[in-house]
Amino acid sequence: MTDLEGKSVLDRIAELSSAEDIFTYLLLPYEEAVLNVNRLHIMKRMGQYLRSRDFAGMDDDAIFLEARATLKQAYQDFVDSTPLKEKVFKVFKDEAEKHARRFVAVDSLTLATK
């Protein structure tokens, strides 16, 4: 879907200024409450999904559908889960690592003897 100015779908998405604009451009419905709480996480996850795709040889219609699918998947990740569980941002990953280092399994405990 290269437009009259010669811009591709991904160029257009990059120019949009809000998550709502991206959902509208990609023709996806969203719940305002979900987006308000998770917008940065959803957008970052969408970016991760887009970077993992190979768009070589795809026409703009296929790229549009692929971008739409990645946003839908990223949005659904945060409908079904939470930012803390998804760990999109480094701060959540670091906190999970700290917690894992502090965790002591019950079966690893032994009785102290005198």
C-alpha cells in the first residue's frame, strides 16, 4: 500500500504519533482501558515482533497484513497477561533476575546440627 507520496506501510506507521493512530491505521479495534495501561508495552512488543519478521519480497498489502497481525498479537499479549509477566522492558527483566537469585527452594533446606 505505497501511497501517493511513495511511502510504505512501515514508513507510515513510523510517522504516526500515538498508539491509537496505529490501531486506527491498521484497522484494529482496542479497549481504551487496556491501551491506556499497557500502551508502551504493546508498542515495544509490536516492534519486537516486526523486527523478527522478514519483509523481503512482500508487497505493501502483505506488509500491511503482517503489521496488523503483529499489533494484534502484541495487544493480545497484554490482554491475556501483565507487563510484569511479559517482561518487555529491562526493568522487569532485572527485577525477575533479582527475585530468582533471592529465591531459596524448600527442598534445598537442611537442618542445622550443633
